[in-house]
Amino acid sequence: MPNILIVEDESRIASFIQKGLRSQGFTTTVVTDGQNVLDVVASGTFDLLILDLGLPSKDGFQVLQELRGQGEDLPVIILSARSDINDKVAGLEGGADDYVTKPFRFEELLARVRLRLRGHRTVRDATHLTLRSGNLVLDLRTRQVKISDRLIELPAREFAMVEMFCRHPGQVISREQLLDHVWGYDYNPGSNIVDVYVGYLRKKLGSKLIETVRGMGYRLRI
Ligand code: CA
């Protein structure tokens, strides 16, 4: 039975989410203040966190930053009335797995909760896996990347992107597929975040590793 932590100071919204999730068989806990979230996460066994941004004492961004700073990899879905693309990018860059804008339909939130729970489990089950492509080796357990035996540190999203390429070597992967896999969000198609991240990877892993396929996407050279 997945256990969901809901951090939301508006009781009407908190109880709406709680009721909906419980009717789907989830266990839920509600926290109404940003201040206590870290302690609650540490004391429980949660499978996912739904996090509001505007909270008393400590806002959601700060909570997220502290969680990730402690190495906590609990999946986080931000639920916020802030629909500005900069807030979304900041949330996702800050380590959130998804971002849902208020007002929202419960079905949408539920679909994203299910997706994130599944994604998380896949990663956890894949603990013994190593992916290789040419000189590139990804250890999915330690989340380490080596290229020609040189260890490269990659932040989570860059790692997820390399992982996507390594799982499909030589295949063209579209920007939409990368957005979906790495950010899991129905992003503004005009966003150039994928291109920006490919740029980061080329800098760290070598300029020739990822090839641009004009009008289609990117491909890992094999
Ligand atoms: Ca709020």
C-alpha cells in the first residue's frame, strides 16, 4: 500500500487530495507546515511526497532543497498555483520529479502519482544493472558514470538522460521522449531545456558522444 505524504496548508485542498488518494487505496499523511516536513519524512516510510510551494514557515522550494541536500531520493511532485515556467524549471531543477499546477483535476494528479511511484520502483529494482556503450559505463546502483575508466560526476537529471541514451544506443531519441523520461512533465514544447542538457553532457563526456539528428532529436554514437 503506497504511503503518500501531502504537504499542503490549505485544508480544503489537502482533504480533497487525501480523500481521493484514500479512495484509490493509498495511505496518506497530511502536514500543513514546511517546518516539520524533514522530520516527518525521516520518521516515516513514505513512497512519495506531494509538495505545495507556498507554505508557512518554510516554502516548498526550501523543503525540497533540504531534502535533496540530505540525499533523500523520495519522489516529489510539486503542486502549486504558480504556473510560471520559471517556477516549474526551478522546481524540477531543484530535484522535483514532477510539477502539477493548481487548479488541477484529481485524475491528473493520480496519474502522475502512479507514474512516479512506478518510475521510482524501476530504478530501485535495477540495482544490479550496468549499462555500457563503447567507452561509456553507467552503474545504475551507484549512479556513477565512467568514460574510458574516468569517473564523471553527474547530477540526477543528466544521469537520467545518459541512461536513456544508453538504453537505446544508436537510436534517435526525440526531445519529447527525453523530456518525458527525464522531467516526466508535459513541458512547453518551445522549451530548450533538453538542448541545454545535451550541451552539459557534451562538455562532460565529450563533444562527439551525442549526435544531433536535425529535426528529429539526438542519438548516442556507438
Ligand atoms: Ca499554499
